[in-house]
Amino acid sequence: MKNYETLVDATNDLLQRGYTANLSFEDGTDSIQDKSQNIQLTADDFEVDEFYRFEGASNPSDMSIVYAISSTKYNLKGVLVDAYGVYANTSSSAIEAKLHHGQIGDHLHGEDRPTASN
């Protein structure tokens, strides 16, 4: 994976590499959405290709993480930005499990990966 100095550098590079969808968490559901295409992704609909963490140099509350997400089901590549630490999305959903899976256990593969049914 690459190293980026800022969140903006990471998102700009991902955009240039085809991650053009602007993804966000769908409130009250267990999905991520692309509002511009009216697509809702469940945990089984996408893969986390890359992720990058950033911390604010002067403010610990400026902690964020950028996910490069792809979906073969919807022929989509996009970027999801979320906080971590104090302001993290604290959902216990399959979506959160899948997003954080690579950060916790890179050794898990295939059938060990979290899905919507786990």
C-alpha cells in the first residue's frame, strides 16, 4: 500500500485510480450507499481494497480512515471516509465488521471474512 501525508492526498489518488463513487454510511440500516446512483451495498456486496488512517497533528479528534471499496455486483469503485477513535461509527453491524476486519486480522481469509450473515 501507498503512504499518504494527508487524507486529501489519499482521496485524490484513489479518484485518479478509478474510485469515483462517493460512499457513505446509510443511517438506520446495515449498508453503505452511493446516493448519486441510488445503490445500497451490504457487507456481501463489496470488498475493501485498501485503507489509510490519518491523525490530526494538533488535534487527536481529527482521526479518520479512508477506505477504497469495490463492488463487482454493482460495477462500482468508491471511497468511504469515516472517523475512528472517539468519533468512530460505533455500529456493531456486519458492515463495520467487514471494514475493520483487515485492520484487526490480516491473517484471516476466505471463509473467515465477516459477511452479512456473520
